[in-house]
Amino acid sequence: MSGAVQTGWRDCWTYPNLWEAICAAQPDAPAIIQSGRVLTYGALDAAADALARRLLEAGLGHQSKVAIYTPNRPEYLVAFLAAFKAGLCPSNVNYRYGAKEVAQLLDNGDAEAAVFDAAYLDLVAEVRPQAPRVRCWIAIEPGPGALPEGIEDYAEVVSAVPGERPTVAPWGRSEDDIMLLFTGGTTGLPKGVMWRQGDMIGRFGYGSNPALELGPLTHPSQAGARVLAHPDAIRSLICCPLMHGTGLISSLSALNVGGTVILLPPGSFDAERLWDTAEREGATRITIVGQAFAQPMLAALDAEPQRWNLACVRMIGSSGTMWSRENKLGLLRHLPQAQMSDSFSSSEAFGMAQSITTVDGETATGRFQLTPTCAVFTEDGRRVQPGSGERGRVAIGGHIPLGYYKDPTKSAETFPVYEGERWSVPGDWATVEADGTIVILGRGSQCINTGGEKVFPEEVEEVLKTHPRVLDAAVTGVPDPRFGERIVALVHLHASGEDDEDVLRDHVRRNLAPYKAPRHVLAVPAITRLANGKLDYQAVKAAARQRLAGEGVHIHDNP
């Protein structure tokens, strides 16, 4: 790295400018905790500086892409901060992908460096010949023995002390520097959502935090002084993967106010370990993704209601998928002091709407209060009026992504211009009630067309989950020669009975239009979800077809 650093970079709204001020103010405070391991703010900053320096020495240029391929661990956030420090572009890699998918993602994301968990060394060996653009491979905790040629040990990299700190590339830092947040790709290849750092920080109020009664900062350098003035920051237990937007953004938000990010121990999700960790570390906020996390959490508390002292927990926040009313109320029986915060968001549109449930009041499942920069528009760009009963797509304006990386066509579809303003419209349909709240119907791409009527799976799923027999549900459509598609529901039951299908079908009919009732209701041992808690509708459809075929039901594929 050589050349004079551009001036003015300290005034920019970037994550390293915020965090460096906080690290300087409280170097000994815990930034990230996992399984008893504590990474202080000072250690976080030093490791990120060293890693940033190494990436620059490897020849990466302004906004070169740095792929981060690891399960939840402190190094994940160190790598993000290092990339931001050097004016590089971090991107997420789903650690559940196979070699072909990882190679495709590295290629599509133009990755020039990869920081990865050494548990994936065999997969990386298979991927490397297909990723010639990647010039720097860094393995986390490789264990004893020599690494393959061309792969560096993360511990050795971050132990180096840069000659100058903080690490800043000749091009400085800019609010226009981006991160790539790759979507899950459940309906096709993942797409990289391009978020400017300035927009991401602005989206969440320039360092504000209503829970801590902290207003926005007017300059990033103020973050350090504010931490000293308000030492009781949040302790945020992140239960979902950092590789997905909910976990990552919740972590960034905690660090923005000098809080502590608490990560669960490595391995599969375990509700008992979650509550053990929350009690031991004094978690004030717990971040999950809907029912896949919340259901076992409630089951653990119901099984041993006196086991944990959880008076520290003030909020459980979920985002990305619907969370049932019954579960929220069940958790409040054990945590009466807490809020249940249900956020309606996506990788393309954070913070579109929110609902809060407490012991003093609740919001119906699927009903949210729009944030000030949100609206609902029809397909031809008209704003849906409250109480009209008209359906439209939820849109958010203001600080939104630039678009999808290397996909101008899809970008134009998802980020249209309405009323002379550019909006993010991920595709979720809703109606607007007379009081201004919205009722979420579901993602249009999953809409079932049966006999000319449109049925949103999420709407039927949430009704099914209100029945006392149902723990979880997934709804899909399969081809039907008469109606185009027929509705099929997979249900995970508390206890099954011979009349389940009729009982649950009638339950839907009592709560929704009769044509929305499933033709088939199939009991399954569990509803399989992705690591981020969301349903994989391709897998749901395949499972429904397989079960129907096994029961002798012929599926007439439409030509």
C-alpha cells in the first residue's frame, strides 16, 4: 500500500469511523462474546487493522470484494470491519452451500479475497481452481499441521501489528463504499444486494437507539463520547446466522452504540443453550427469526419454568418471517417484563414495518405499523388508500440499496420509481386497514392461483398455526387439471388424530374464504426451514408432491 490518503474520510458515515471512536473510548469493554471467549473493543480494532493491512498488501483495490465464509464466530465481524476499514466490500457466503454453490457465489460476487473457517478446507480445495480471481485465502483456526500452499493462517495475520493505525487505504473511506448482502436464493441463484454504508447507517438512524433513549449522532466521532456518557449499552444475543441480514444487522446495530454482541456456542441451535447463555451473559435483547427459533424456546421454558433467571431480557426481536401470536403470548408468560418485537423486513428493505406485543397489549399476527418512509402501492404505481381493501406491494423509500450487483434488470423491477421517488419493493403484498396498519398477505412469487383466485401461503399458514393442535405449518400449491393449482398444507402437530385433515380444513374455512382452505393437510414430523428460519418453498413443494405421490395422489403437471 502506498500513496497519500485522501482527506475528509473521518467525516464520512462509515462503520469503521463509528467503531474506531467507540474502541478508543472503551478499549477494555467486551465487544463480542462466545462460549466464554471475550473479544474486547480494543482487540477487535487491532485485529481488524491487521487483517485490513494484509488484504491491502495482497493487492486488493478500492471496493475489491472480500467473501466471508464461516458460521457465527467473532472473526466474522472482525472480517467485516477489516474490509470496511480498507475501503473494500465485504460479502456473505452461506456456510451450508456445497462446492458448486460457493464457487458460483465467489464468481458472481467477483471475490478477490476469502476469509473462511478451516472446517471447510476440503471444500475450499475443490473451489479454488474455479475461483482464479481470489488472490488471498485466509483460514480461521486451521489446527496443527501445515496449511495448503497459498492459504494463510488467520491468527498469524491478525497478530501482526500494523505500522500505522487505523488502517486506511490511499482512497480513504466513503459513505458510498458498499457491502454485498447476498440473498438466500430459495427461488433462484442468490443476488447480491448493494448497500452503501451511508444508507445502512442512515436507515437505522445514524447511531440512534430508541430502547436506550439515544438520539442520532451528528458526527461519527461523537460515538465514543456518547458511550462514556451512557455506559449501560445493550447486550445483544444473536441466535440466527450472521451470514443472513437479521443476524448481521442486529450485530452491527449493537456495536454502533458500544454494546456487546453475544453469540451462541458453535453447533446446531439448542434452546436450552440459548437460555443458559442469556442468563450467564445478562442478555438484554435476543434476536431470532420467527417460529423456527421461538417454538423450541417456549418449549424449553414450559418444560422447566424455574430453571433460568431471565429478568435481564428486555426484548426478543424477530425479523424476516411471521411469528405467531400464540408463541409471543406464551413467551410473555415467562418473560412478562419483555417486549416481543416483530419486524417486517428483507435484505432489500430493512425496517419496513413493526409490531410490538407486551403483557399490556398485542398486535394481531401479520398486522404491522408502517414506518414513516413506507407505503403500499398497486402494480401500476398508485398508493393504496387505508380501508380501501385494495391489495398492493409494500414499499420503502429513503435510505435503500443501490440495487442488485450485476443485475440491472432485476434491480429495475425491485427498485421502481413511484411518485417521483425511488422505492425498494421486494414483492410482499398487503392491504392497508382504515387505521393505517397493514395486513401482510405474503410474497407474490409464492402466490397460489387456484380457480382464478389468488391465495398467499403465509396467510393460510398463520391461520393454521392458531389451532391448538398445530406447532408449525407450511403451505404450497401443486398442479391441478381443473383449478390450475390445489392448496396443500404440511403441518407439525402437537398430537395427531384421525380427523386432523377435516378439523384443520374447517378451521381455515372459519377464518378465511373457503377457497383458501387446503385440499390436502399432511402431518409431518417437523417443518424444515433454512438456517435463517425462513421456509424454503421449493423444498416444501417437493415434500408435498412426494407425500401425495406416496399416498397414491396423482399430480397432473400443467403443460
